[in-house]
Amino acid sequence: MKKIAILEGDGIGPEAMAEGIKVLKVIEARNDITFDLVHAPFGATAWFSHGSSFPEETKKLVDEADAVIKGPIGLSHEESKQIPVDEQPERGALLPMRARMNTYANYRPVFLPKALAHFSPLKPEIIGEGIDLIMVRELVGGVYFGKKERGVNAEGKRYVTEALEYDEDQIRNILVKAFDLAMTRKKVLHNIHKSNVLKSSVLWNEVLEEVKVDYPEVEVIHMLVDAAATHLCLNPTQFDVMVMENMFGDILSDQGGGILGSLGLMPSACIGPNSAYYEPSHGSAPDIAGKGIANPYSLIGSFAMMLEYSFDMKEESKNIWDAMQAVFAAGFSTSDLSKPGSGVTMLSTSEFGDKVVEYLEKNA
């Protein structure tokens, strides 16, 4: 039996999570495996119900689980202001969970086959035969986890200091993950950095040269982060595996969602030495919560990534991806991804999940 912590999160999280669980039940029914799904509060809703964005019962479950599935977190700006700054879900729940699990490796696939190119704002000639790259982001270091100080200086002016901190072990760990992944794909690794300005990138590149010795088959291409942002728009098909530090990865992976047409098309895996959690890259969309129009693709995809990375069920993971692509290819979508009159049949959140299950069962 595999224990999975289910953290539904806020906004559209619960309704999207229900569709991921629906798909997982199909996998469970046709394989020699049992999933023990245990729900726990997490995020802004947890603060209002439990007085903490990351309650003790959730911490205990996360420690015990074989894997964690997390929905999006956060509420509207006005609601969020009711929560103390340090307890707001990103600071009070998400970053502490990453640190607790040491999920230092974040994988975010940017995948758009040619048949779904209509979702992207990019021209068809730029998309070509499709986009298929994966961003590897260091997740527990850098400025997000460095020393922070806020106060008033001797001149009476407010100031803030946030330090970008890495040591060589943190850098080496994520680079090894990226090289290992590159070896399973096209053996090309784009190293994204800013060594012309940041000394942290200078150290990053020094460690990369040391790690590279163990991977003579992998071609390394160095690219400044600002240039990478441009190339993702102009020529995204040149990339296969991209590796970068925390803040660069946060920004570029959201840009990856942009070239797909929506962050709703980008799941992610957050891998640590002993466990992992999986989450959609999109936000909680409180403005459409409860309306049944959110596409669950990213959360269902997060379940697929869990099957691959935590439970070594690569074939079933692929079956889920294929089923979701088949739903889109058959002319179905949801209104948060497609506009009326775009020639597709609009489905609700639950109807999209039902269609995925239907195609998945056909591929049994």
C-alpha cells in the first residue's frame, strides 16, 4: 500500500483534485497496487479553519507519506490580507514544506504537440512539430531561502535585504539531476545563468564544469537567463533540458506556461532525497472557483508525474498523458482554456475528467 497525502489547497484546488483522484482510481483498479489517499488541510483555507497554513497534522502526514499531491494555494488579494504576512500560504506553508521535504529538484515539462498548437500564442512556424522541453529548477536555495531583513536605517528610510545563498553541494545536487535527465533524453543540457553579473552564477558554472566530467556524452550549452527568455519565445524547439537556480526557474517556467497558452497545461514534480510532492504550476483562480470550468489537466498531469517518479509506473503515466492529449485532439476543451466560437466542444471540469477516464479505459 502506498500512502499519498492529498492537499487540496484553495480556490479551484478541490474540484481539480477530484478529477485527478478519479483518474488514479482507474490506474489502481488495473494494477497490483493500492493507494491510501489521506486528505489534509493546507494553504489559506487551512489558516482560516485551523489557524495555520501548514497545520501540525499536515506536517505529520507529509512526513509519513510515500508521495504528496498538492493543489494550488492562495485566495483573493482582499482575503489574503486577513492572514498575517508570515502565515500567508506561500511563506507559511509552501516554502516550509519544500524545506521540510528537501525537495530540491523541480521538474516542469513544457509539452505541446503539433496537434495542440492552437493553444499557444506563438506562430505555427515557430512551434514546428511541437514543443517538448523540461525545466529543472533548484527549489530550496537562492534568494527565496536566504537571510531576510527589513527595518528602518539610520537615515529613517525603510529598507529590505534579501540574500541569494547557495553552497556547492546544493548546486551539485541539482546539476546531477539535470545531467541524469539529459542522458535519458537528447543528451543536450542548456545551463541558464547570469554569470556576467551574479557571483552565485560564477560558482554555479564552476561546479557545473566539475559535474560535466562525469557526463561526456551530454552537450552543455550556456545561456544567460535574459537571452533564454527571448529564445523561449523565438525558438523554443532548440531546448530539451534546461537547468537553473530557484528564481530564474520560477520566472522562466511561468513563461513556459505562457508559450503553451496557459499555466493550466503545466504540471510539476518536486523531488527530494526521500520523498516528493507534485503540483500544478497554475494558481488557485479564486474568481472561477466552484464554477466547474477549470481545466484539471495540470493536476491530472501531476498525478501522472507521481506515477512515473515516485512509483516507477512509467507506462501508466504515459497512458494518462496520451488520454489527456486525446481529449483535446478530439475537439474538447474547457472555457478557461478556449473561447466560445473556437470550434471546440466545451466541457465542465468533471466532464473533462470523465473524458480522460474514458480514453484511459480504452487503452487498458
